[in-house]
Amino acid sequence: MVIGHGEDTSIIQETINILDDEDIDFFIHWDKRNTRPSLFSRYSTICLIDSKKVFWGTDSQIMAELHLMESVNESNITYDYVHLISSVDMPLMTSDYFKEYFTRDAYIGFVENIEPESLLRVKYYYPLRNVKLRNPYVFRILTSFFRNINKLFGINRIKKSGLEYERGSNWFSIKTALLPEIIESKNLKYFYHSYLADEMFVQTILSRFKFEEKNKFSLGDSAMALRYIDWNRGAPYLFNENDIPELKVNINKQYAFARKISDATIIKRVFCSKEKNTQLSE
């Protein structure tokens, strides 16, 4: 499941090229503000679902994810796993290794202890669905304004929901059998009209899997979700051609995808010496 935007589709096309396989299909939501992409494959089916405008940080991201999940769940094919990525991520596994690697029900990233600041994302009602929040100044002003309005009227959605909220990476790999539990959750309403809650709703609904990951908190929530993401060099770091040796070392190991990369040629150069039929090592 791919959430994409922009006019450059070269990175997602190269990802498709690497994972192109009769057992791997692609469901793609492309931001309605951009040109609908033309993508191709030899073996994989590519399904471009109906798209909506997606604004970073708003619940429109959650809605796009849910639309992807619904499309997979309602398809005529019974899939084993779903993997959520963005259009600027790259695979770190060959297709054969990828198909063999996954054995558990869920690969979801969790932070060990959710911060009080993160709970503010869902505590109050934020009518920000179609607002551009990437500007830090706009973000602070609007969230602070609506927070104060909510306080004035005594609104506390956390208290009303009674939920124990969790947070982690918004990218995940899970068994498709878990999709109805997310799609049909009566608690989804508590994540609408929020901000940055795409990092919370799956973790909260599937919170039971956190206890399976308790020995992996030191690795970080991204690694728990099998995503190679560097938060030390960036927010996140944008891998470039100088990082090709680093990415090559991680091929067919414990990471499914790297986020995020600057150029599609990086994928070609990382995989140039890898055989498509590389098997899962003991």
C-alpha cells in the first residue's frame, strides 16, 4: 500500500521494478492535487485507487491509509500481508527474500512510553483537515489556537474515549487478517480532527502487539516496523548517492524498506549486484 504525491514517480516505479512478482501487488493512493501516475510492471498488479487531497499532519493521512486498507480488504484477492510505504521509500529486500521473511502477525513500531505532548494530538478537536501544516509557524499558531478554544469549552476527548493511546512509526507490515479490526474499529472517530495521529491510530487499535515487542524498544519504533529510517541525521534523513554502500550492506537483512531516498538511481545502484532469487539465509 503506497501513499504518494508529486509529479516524479521514478522512485516508486523503481521500487515496483525490484519487487515485481506475481505474488506481490501494489495498491496506490496518489494525492489528487498531482497528476495521476502512469506505472507499469511485468508480473505485479498495480491498482490506483480513487484519490483525495492529502495534507501532511492532518487526519487526511489517516483517511488515505484507511482507503488503501479498504481497497485491499475488498479486492478479489486474499493477500497474506500488507505493507504501508510512501512513494519515496525503497525496498531493502529482493522479492524472493521479501516473500519468505515475514512470519509474524504484525510488525508495528511502538515507543516504550508515550509522551504527554503526543497526547495533545488527540485530546482536542482540531478542524485542520484541509490545512497545510508543514510550515512550523502555521503549525504552532493553529494548534495552539484550537487547543485554547477546546480548553475554554472543557473538551477532553481522551477522557471521553477511555482509550490507552500508543504511538510509533506510521509505516507498518501486518497480516491482512488484521485489516477489518482497524477499518471497523469504533474508536476511529477519536483520531479524526486530530494532528499527527497517523502515528497513533494503528498502534492504539492494535496495542496488544506492543507487549510482543517489549524487548525491542531499544532498537526504536522504526526498526520494530522493519523500516530503515535515520532520525539522527535528518527529520528524517534523505539518503543520497553517498549512502549507497550503507544501503547495500542492509540488503536482505532485517529491514524491509528504507525511508527516504533522493533519487531512483540509488535503488538501481544498490541492487545492481543482487540476484532476484536471493534466498532467505539461515
